[in-house]
Amino acid sequence: MKLAAHRANMQHDAAAGTGSVLFFDTFNRVDDASSLGTSNSGHAWSNAAGTHGISSLHAYAPTTTVGDNRALVESGKSGGNYTVAANFRISSTAGRTSSGLIFRGVDASNFLLCNIFDQAGGSPDTVELFRCVSGAYTSLATSFSLVGFFSAGTTYNLEIICSGTSIQAYVNGVLRTSATSSVHQTATKVGLRTFRSASTNDDGTARWAQMQVI
């Protein structure tokens, strides 16, 4: 009940642009294949590595941006204690989708990440927490492994709650993985990460919407 009330307050405040929401972005603006522009809350996005753009009210990595694409924005929240959340959907399950929310970000090479893996070919889907230090990823925790958990065209909510060294990741209100880490604990940037390969193994079909930080 407590988490449900917390999420309802987030959604209400983001819609109104008031309350405790520090950053929010509906991505409700003109399509742009090379930039995310400026959020609804007035924070300017930057493509820190590769490219994210906007298509049909969603943030995404265009098909031409092969590699580890990362977009960052200042959250307006210092101290490392905040919640970041966004909706996502996977357009196709023909290949593997690897995409997620960046939080406690310093720059393009130093941040924490909650990544969703939608696997093809009968491999299990997962939600995983990583730390990235000087560009090197290290796994902090992996959630359940369940074949076919994510479905193409279905909208999911990913929510990461940070409090001190505690990190919890929820999908549709259900705790899926958690970890403890003091790495980048006071960093203030959040963002999006999408991996695309030259083949269809990593097709980067994740679409993000309704992102917010409180």
C-alpha cells in the first residue's frame, strides 16, 4: 500500500508539474532522430555516447546508432536519495533488447544502471543492476530469470528507489532485484541507455516514456 500510494503521488505530481517531482519528461514533442531536446521540467538532455532521439512520444535509439548509446540529464536531486521511474515497451522480440535507466550518474563513463534484457530464442528475460566505473560495467545484482516475461507491445513501468547504499528495482510495482552500493552515491544525473549491435542480436527496440525523478 505504501509503494502504491508513493507511485500515485509521483504520477499526479508529474502530470501537474508540481509537488516533489524534480524532473519529468513525457517526450511529448516533435520527432527528432538525433536529440532528446529539453524535458518538460526544463532540463536539457545530452547525448553522452551515441544517440537517443524521439519518435511518436517515446525516447529511443535510432537504428543507425550501433553501440552503447547513453543520454544524460541533470535530475536536480543531490545526495543520491531519490526515485527514478519510466514506462517502457519493447517493439519487437525478434532479437535481444538491452536497455535501461541510468541513475547516480557522473558522466558518460561513470553511473549506475538498471537494465532490462529481453532475450530471443528461448533464453530468459532479466532485470539487472550494474555499476559503470571508467566505462567498465560490473554486475551488482540480477533478478528472476523467466523466459518470455517481456512481451512486444506491452507497456511496463520500471522504478528504481535509491536510499543511501540501498537500491531497489521494481517492474510494475513488484520488487525484481536489489543491491547495495556506495559507488557514485551522491551523483545527480539520470538517463537512458540502449545497446544496438550491427546484427539483429541486439535490436534496441525499447521505447521509453513518462520519465520522472522525485
